[in-house]
Amino acid sequence: MSRELTRRELAALLGAGALAGAAPSVGSGPVVRPGVVGLARAEAELGKPLGRATARRVMAAALSASVGTESGVEAAARLFGPSDTVGIKVNCLAGPALSPRVELVEAFVDLLAEGGVDRRRIIVFERSSRELVRAGFTIHRAGPPYGCVGTDNDYESLPSSCGAIGSCFARLVTTTCTALVSFGVVKDHDLAGVSAGMKNWYGVIHNPNKYHDSGCDPYVADVARHPFIRDKLRLTVLDGIVAQCHGGPAFRAGEVFPLGTVAASTDPVAADLWAWQVIDAERRRRGKPSLEEAGRPVRWLATAARHGLGVDDPEQLRLVSA
């Protein structure tokens, strides 16, 4: 049964003193490459895992392509410092068939650790422990190998506003983590148009149900530009080994397709723009209307770009294949 984490349990995840206030990274700071999305190819059947070696190869390749380094370990070291506590928000809403693959997430954790981040300061999380377990993750309330917990309704007691949203944010985001990663999947959304990297942050607020009107615009952008997210977000990773072009955000078997790609970007808007493009390409291949023609344009992406969160212009999108 899901329950709130106690502060003692959170402290065990991070070591003494972590809850007293998240210390800033002593590294060189986030690397931002506007419009750049690193891509790496790998294939696996729906519901079948990647081998560990393949997961390592494809994760390292996408990460290094996104940052512009020779290796995934070097890229991780450029993005995250030894004093960081890194929170990796996975999106497990759609269940085991369409959640980030455990082996990919663990390959990313390995790269972080080899790049200098203490495994006790790496936390894979979702809004509930139940969703993590259903997607194949094992709850670790203290690492190593890494922390893996649900926020389980452990929110700040008072709401915080940004633009049109007013929400209580998860304490893991507000207090515990100094750096954040969105680790999502590539799928459409019946209201937002796309649910990939940025909408994943709806999973850290207590009232996401309030923010789905008008195609989730401006709400997705307003959650992502809140300082709790914007000031800490270093990377977006998208597991696109299998993607879904219709019927989302829940899993719909007949609408998935083998995209065979893992994407990574320091630009969250560009990452979701790429997801939008590949979803629309598959919809066209199947004779379906585009998301815009279907009345689901991804308007919040332009809103996010206007707020300086990244690049939404297809002409400025640069795909770097490993």
C-alpha cells in the first residue's frame, strides 16, 4: 500500500544533512544546447527488455550526442556534479508496456555514478510506489544501487504559484533534489497532444487534474517554468524504443509502433518537439489526421518557448544521431 515517506526515510536516501537544504552543485553547472536532441537506435519487441549491454550502449550514445562529448560518462560529468542529489522522474502511468524500461534507467544511473555522483544521491521516483512496482522497478528506500521511491503524497503543505498554476509540489523536488531529469516515453495524449518529457512534471504536483483545459496550455509550460523545476532541470530522456501515436496517455496495444530510438536533450522543449514530429509521422503513415487536425495541437510547446524554456521552431531543431 502506498504511504508517505517519512523525513527519516528520505534522509536515509541521501545521507545526513541532505534535508537541511539542497546544496548547489560544485560542478561547472548545466550544459544547455538549444535545439539539440541526441538520438541512438535500439530495437526490442513490446514488453521485452533490452539486454544490459545494449541498454548501456544506447543510453551512453544518446547522452553523449546530446551534450557533445566523446562518452556518456563524460556527458554525465558535464551535467551533474559530485555534490548534486539527482532526481530522475520516470513516467509509469501507462503501465509496464509503455513505461521507461528499467534497464535503460539503470544504465543512466550507472553513467551518473561513473561520472561522479554518489549512488546514495541518485533517486528514481514516480508519484506512487505502486506505479513504480507495476512498471518493474524495485523500491529502494536507500541506495546503493540507487534510491527508488514514490512521492506517495508527500507534498509541501502550502501551494506555490507560477503563471496559471497553484500547486503543492512534492518535497523530493522542492527540498531533496538539486538536479532533475525527466525520463519519459513517447506517446500522444488525448488532451495535451503529446505526453513525453515536459508533461511528466504533472506527476510532482498535488492537483494535476485541474490543468487539462485548453489542451493543457499554458499549464504544462507553467509547471515546467516554476523555479522548483526550471532551476534544477538538467536533462530530458525519452524511451522511444516503442512509442504510441493514438489513444494516450493510457496504453493502447493497437496504437503502439516500433520507433526504436532513445532520445536525450538538455532542451526540454526540443525533446518534446521531436516527440511530436515522430508521433505525427506515424499518424500520417497510418492514414490518421495530424494531432493539430485532430484538434490536439501542442500549443503549450510554443508557450514554453516564449518563456525561454527551449526551442520550438522545427527549423532550429538539430537531431544528432549517435
